[in-house]
Amino acid sequence: MKISFVSPVLPKTGVLVLLVAEGKGLEGLAADADQRTGAQITRAMAAAKFTGKRDTTLDLVAPGGGWTRIVLFGLGAPASLRPLDLEMLGGAAAGVITAIKADRVAIAASLELGGLAPRESSALIASGVRLRVYSFNRYKSKKPEAMPLKEVSILSTDARGARQRFAAFDAVADGVHLARDLVNEPPNHLHPVEFAERMRPLAKLGVKISIMTPAQMKRLGMNALLGVAQGSAHEARMVVMEWKGGKASERPVAFIGKGVTFDTGGISIKPAGGMEDMKGDMGGAACVAGLMMALAKRKAKVNAVGAIGIVENMPDGKAQRPGDVVTSMSGQTIAVLNTDAEGRLVLADVLWYVQDRFKPRFMVDLATLTGAILVALGKEHAGLFSNNDELSQRLSDAGYATGEKVWRMPLATEYDRMIDHDVADVKNIGGRHAGSITAAQFLQRFVNSVPWAHLDVAGTAMDAGRTAINQSWGSGWGVRLLDRLVAQHYEK
């Protein structure tokens, strides 16, 4: 599918999408189209009582004027529209366009929307189209009928500016789609070694890729991560991705992802019901991979590190046992009381490695870490835990702007005491209560004084609620959030 930006001149044929402000009737290109159809649009609006109310649509088949179809989208009050609303509008338009099986569509985006410059509003609508048009059909023996949509033209008063602005949105959409692909992959196809190998093509974009084997990690003392993997037939991997778009002297920002390609729970095995969803337990790592692609494709002016610990958690004669004590890279000993609390063991070593090796300005880790966060927040917010108020607020603001919302949860000494242990320095579970908080308290022991935030994305990275810009089981959640965080605050 091609997205193009053209001057605001009505096409002669095809499908036309018009935006209608509430209570203002037809304006601009919409008024011109109405005149060309002999006021057919006005009559249809009156018959359907269509006023341009927010999120309403009206589909006119064979309206005259040379068009096969005209679809009206209600804007509500245009001045109140946020950038996210325009992306959602583009996604909704793409949904309708796909449903009617149009091959070429023009979207008239020449109105003043949300107080934004035309280049910005047009690019945002196009971004929504791009995010919506995604499918994962790799393993279908009979491929679904190919989507007929070949081209979407955005009619804009600043087509050149919109084209330039869209390049960054397009790069981010590529990153989102990569993250979705990874989460949607079956676990027999995306095991740890394969996941790591799929990161190599990022080198063509200028990302430095380093892949560590178990032998290398063993030499570093990463026994917490390796302990999770020891019951699997597939070796563990750690992938470090470096994008150097800032000044050579500038310390990087760092993103860390949990990459458990399948989680049975290990010896503390999970119930069978719903276990198939545990192919998505690498949603945090998928987000980091997608983010690094997005930063490289849009040539972000920042130094960034993405590090992902990739394992498979399986029960086996060699598997880690409840009651084992392992020594992490930090030197801290961990009593593994539940092998299904494995993600924090992986992150403990990767967090320590990143803060020790790169001395980052901050670290953000993402992990499908606890079912408890779903109990607390459902699928509407990711849990945010942080030792830094500024970083926390910036993440909250970015989440509001992108629709990838976060909710800050507490960290406190009282919770930290819940994971002290009588044999080891720390235990990997804290009991029945405050499960998400004690998991975050565990991670905090491996970040030292580095500004850090932990995002528990168990409710958002997979099987999240469908929206106008995401209809996929693997949502790609977090790529847009973190890209905005970087763009707003850390690029020079």
C-alpha cells in the first residue's frame, strides 16, 4: 500500500473520504464535492440525521459526481482534536476502506484540525492508516484474499511538508509492525536463537548488533538469566543493540526488554488453560527491538542502547528447581522460590550489565512480568514503577499523547522487606500480596542509582483491547510511547 500526499484537488473518480465538523455543515472540499454531486451529500446527511458528531460515519454508495463511494467522518469540534485523535481517525478510515474493498482512496484533510499545521495533521492521519493496515498471515496454508487497497492519497494544503513529516511516523510504524510480528510468532518458530538472529538485519540501518552466547554470559556471571534457560533445548541469548545518532561524548539512553519466547512456568508449571498465550511473554523484548528500528529508520539524534535477554522457560531434568540459589552478575544471591517468577531473573542480569557497561542517562525496562498488574489495571494501562519523578512524569505524558497509557505504582521500603530471604540476599517472590510491586522492588536492587523505570506490560503487549490503530493480538505496545519520550526530551 502506498500513502501519498497531494494538493487539495478533488479526484475525478474512486472513493472519497470527507471530514465533517459537527454543526458546521460541509466546508472546503466537502462543499465542492457536494456541489459536484448535485447536493446528494447534503440530502443524504439530512435523511440520516448526520451532523458530524465525533466518531460517526455515513457511507454513500454511487453518489454521483464520478465517485463510486463517498464516506463521511464526523469530527466533532475540530479545535478540540488531539494528535492522537487524528491518528485514530486515520485508523478508522483505513478500517472502513478495507471493509468496502476499495483499491484507491482519497482522504480530504484540508480542514484546520486541532490547531495543528496542515503538514502535521495530514501526517498524523496517514500514520493512523499505516498503523491500522497490518495483518499476520505467515502460517496460513490458504492465504486470505489480498487486500485490494493499493493507494491512499491525503489531500493536504501542505502536501510537501506532510510528506516530509510523515517519514518519521512511517519509521515508527515499521517498528510497531516489527514488534507485532515478533509477538504473534509461534514459539516453535521464534525460539531464543531465532529471535536473536532476526535482530541482525537492523545492522543495515546502522544499528550495532552484539549477540552473546551462554558461554559469554557465563563469563560475565549472568547466572540468574542462564538459570531460567537451563531446562530448554534452546540456548539463551542476549542481544545488545546500539544506535549512535548523537554526539560521541553523549551518554546513551537505555531500554531493556524481557524476552521469554515461551513460558511454561518451568518446574512451577502453569495451568494448561491459556498457556498458549505465553508465546507473547517476550513482548517487552519485541518493543525494544521495534523501538531500535524506529530510532534508526528516522535517524534519531540520540545515542540509544537496546538490550534484550532471550530465554525459553521449560521443565526438564536440567531445569532450575524451586529452592535453588543463584548468583547474579551483580554478585547478589537470589533464592528462586518459584520458577514461574522468571522474568525478573532475566532482567536482573541485563539491567546490571547495561548500567555497568554503558553508564546510561536512564534505563527503562519493559516486561510482561506479572498477572497481578492485570488485576490492578486491566488492559487499559501498563504499570509504571520508577525511582525518578522526572522520568516517570515524562513517561506518563508520552503515554497520554500516544494512547499507550501508564499508571504509576508505589515503591517503598515496606514492600522491599517482603523479598528479603534468610539464606540468600533476595528471593524472587514476595508472597500473595502486592505481586507487581514486589517484582518491581526486586528489579530495583539491580539498578543502583541510575534513573530507572519499569513498565509491567502484561496487560498491554498481547491480547490488549482492539483500537482504531491496532487490530492485532500482538499490539506492538510501547514503541510509540518510548519513541515519543526520546523525541520530546532526549534528542538534540
